[in-house]
Amino acid sequence: MSFDPSSDDALLARLRSAVGTSHVLTSARATRRFRRGYRFGEGPVLAAVRPGTLLELWRVLQAVVDAGRIVLMQAANTGLTGGSTPDGDDYDRGIVLVSTLRLTGVQLIDEGRQVVCLPGATLDVLEKVLAPLDREPHSVIGSSCIGASVLGGVCNNSGGALVRRGPAYTELALFAQVNAEGRLQLVNHLGIALGDTPEDILSRLQAGDYGQGDIIRDQARAASDPHYAAHVRLVDAPTPARYNADPSRLHEASGCAGRLAVFAVRLDTFEKEAASVFYIGSNDPDDLTAVRRHMLTAFERLPISGEYLHRDAFDIGDRYGKDTFLLIERFGTDKVPGAFALKSRLDGWCERIGLGGLTDRLLQAATSLLPDHLPPRLRACRDRFEHHLLLKVSTRDAEATRAFLEHFFAARAGGFFACDADEGRKAFLLRFAVAGAAVRYRAVHRAQVEDIVALDVALRRDDRDWVEALPVDVADTMVARLYYGHFFCHVFHQDYIVRKGVDPLAVEHRLWDLLDARAAEYPAEHNVGHLYRAKPPLADFYRRLDPTNTFNPGIGMTSRRAGWKE
């Protein structure tokens, strides 16, 4: 690939012409919230560009590719492994970070049974669009609360908490890629006839200018994972149910991890069900194993979700995730992205005056003075039991679930209770708040904490020894450990808060060795980003999508150089 000798100034001028001067950000202060990851990742960029239409996005891509620079696509920047931010400053070309947040839009197809989502559409907004139709998107808990994008989930084949649906997946997408000759091309596999030129295709899609006759209904091209519900029931299979590098779930936009510039995806939606929540506790992990295996194999309908929470994760989420919990409870999920953006700006200001971490410490001090936010029965369960399972089932299955649990725990020391609406809602809010609690813990206890090692792990479906037992020398490197996750899928989030003075990378590599010995796969749903090494099948997939290494080079610890040079 030959690079145009255009200067950075010429490229910036072309970008400003494409999107307007106010949407081309170049200063370190203005670009901070784009080039720094939520939990991990940071590096310099030539510019952060914010196109306002799909056609503007196409023109931005043309300009960057013509100039021979790197394209780094970014949606909500809520990822946990740094996959949509730069990682250091050792790239061989300048980086143009393209933020898609202004490119919002959700279009309904077939009375909402499918949707077309543009790059800036968030799970939260999609959930609200579908609610009047009594339908739901692929994911309705967790990421939706902090403004994660729909396309981000697809591009990272993220899993989510819903047992029946598996990873976000589609074979219907509209995307741009750079071919082996270095030419940018637009590929319409969306299954909607929109014209022949990029200008026609993108303008018509943006306006929703298509009718029923333009929609191609090809049963051979899936808009969700059609096999996962049967796959997850195979509890004696010696392989994980789902993980990021699963070759069967890598297809164009699905799993591309920013190696394509995705303009739109077409997805199935799902009928919304009335649900009941049971809170289960035990000091014997075998109890939860037996519940999982029985409900996956003996019930006609799969549970809606089954979320695991260790008591230590309960405690840290309770204390260090309290402000997130209360924000969502009082103001709803739609206010959370704005709150996160405001905090990012305040953090930047504090860092510039030498007071890094001040906002976290002030928020922690303020929320500690507020009344208890958790229901008494959750507190009582925390005191009695080490292992917790939040089980959500269809209301149609509530009585059968209750009968099974009553019989099961009649001769065991564990227990359960059926949650009322308030308890069920707050139990799942707590589970969500745990996901960000380690970040707050690190910020408040900087003198004791070196960093966080955050792993998301897919265990074998037949693995009965799912509770991790670390060697003493490894456990001693940590201040705390948080275990939580999607129990019925056997996908666990494991956050290790590393003691001050200990090398987090060395700890992480030791943990990888232990997981390899258990035949686990990782990452399970947050994707490789810049934290994990892409295994050969995944690296080969990236290389086929992006033969010139123009889009998001370096992820999965692959080459950062043009043309995949070492």
C-alpha cells in the first residue's frame, strides 16, 4: 500500500470540510474522553472526528485512507479491554479516531420483529423503541445501562446476560473495508436494496428511504444466533458455550472488532416476557451447579437469566458501586451516559491540576452518607451465604421453579426466596453495579492498589469445579478478587485488584496459565482489545477483513504496522 504524501494539516483540512470544524477535535484536552478507555487503554491521536451523517462518515474514511493514516472506529467507548482506543504511541502512522455517537438511528422492520441500527444507536435507546411493541433487543441488562452501542456488541460478539440468546450476531450488515489494493469499498450485505453508489446507499439508509419491496428476506442469512439455545443445554460438553474467538460466530461485521467500518446492522428482536426473580444462596458451590444443570436440561423453557455473585463481589459492589446503583434507580438508564461523560470531563480537569482521583473520592464519601439502598432480605442472604445466584424465569415457569427449588433445598443448607418486584429489580441493579466497582476501588485506594487485572472467562460446559482456587503465591499478589458472571452460560467476570508494587502483567500471565490448564477460553465477551493475544484463527479473521492493516491495528497484540509488517 502506498501512502499519499499529504501532510497532517492537509488531512485535517479535508476532515473539517467533511464534518465541520467543530467536529474535528485535535487538542489533548478535547480528545481525552475519546482516546482514553473506560477501564483500560490510552494514546495520542491526530484527531477525534465526529461525523453527523453516514455520508459524512464515508467521506471521513475516504480522507483518512487516502492519506495513509489509521482509522480507529469508536462508538460509546464503554469497552473494558481498550479495543476502541489507542494503546500507547508506537504506531507507524497517525491515528484518526472516528466517533459514531452522532450517528443515531433505529429503524423498525416487519412491525419491529427486526431492526436496522445505525452506528450510534445504543442498547438503551433500542430497548425504549421496542418497549411499546412488547419486544426486546438481544441484550437488556448491563451494557444498556451505560450507553453501550448496539454495533459495539455485534462487532465484539458480546454475550450479555440472557441465557437463550447467546452472543450478539448477524450476517446482515452494511460496512466499508479497505481491500488488498488499498481501495476503500462499501459492501451492502444488509439485505435491503438501497441503490448502487455509496452516496445513494448511505443517503437512502439514513433517511429510511426504502419500502417492503426493497427488503430481502433470505432465510440463509441469520440476524441472530439460531443455535445457541440448544448449544447451551449441552451441559456435558467439554467446551465452552460461547467465547469471542469461536470461529462459528465470526462473520464480517460480527466479531470484526473495528477491522471494518460498520454503517448499519440488521438484527432480530425478541418477544418480551413477564418474569419472576428468585434469589438463591448457598455455601456449597455444588448446589448452584446442580441447579444450573437441572434447569438447562429438564425445563421446557430456558431461564431468562442466571447471574452469579460471590459474596466479596457483593460487598465491593454494594460499597463502591452505590452511586451507579442510585443513579440508575432514581433517574433511569438514559441519564447514565451523560453522567459518565460529565465525570470524564471533571476527571480531566482534576488531573490537570494534580488532583487525579478526586471525583471518585468525593463521590465515594458522599454516597457513604446516604441510607442503605439494598432490601433487608438481600442483606440477610449476603450474611448467610458465600455464593449467590440471581435467577430470572418466565412467569409461566415461576411455580415449577419454586417447586423445584423447595424440593432441592429441603435437604440442603442453602436456601432461596421469591423476590418481590423491588427486590428483584435491586438485586439485578447490584449485579450491574459490581462491574464498575473495581474501577472505583482502584481510584479510592491508589496507595494500596497497583492496577486491575480484569478477565472474562468461558469455562467448559461440563466443568463442575468452577470456583477458582488460586495458588497462595498468586493470591498474595492481590488486595481483593471479584467473581461474578453469567452462570448458566458458564461465563465469568473475574476482577483481580493487584497489590501496590506488584507487576499486573506478570499476574495476568500467571492467571492465563492457570486458565489454560482448565481448558477455559478467554476473553469470553469483552474481546481481545489490547489485553489479550488473538489466537491464530481470530488473527487470521482480522487479516482477511483488513489486509492492509488500516483499521484498528494492534488489537489482539497483532502487528501495528501498515501491511501487517512485523
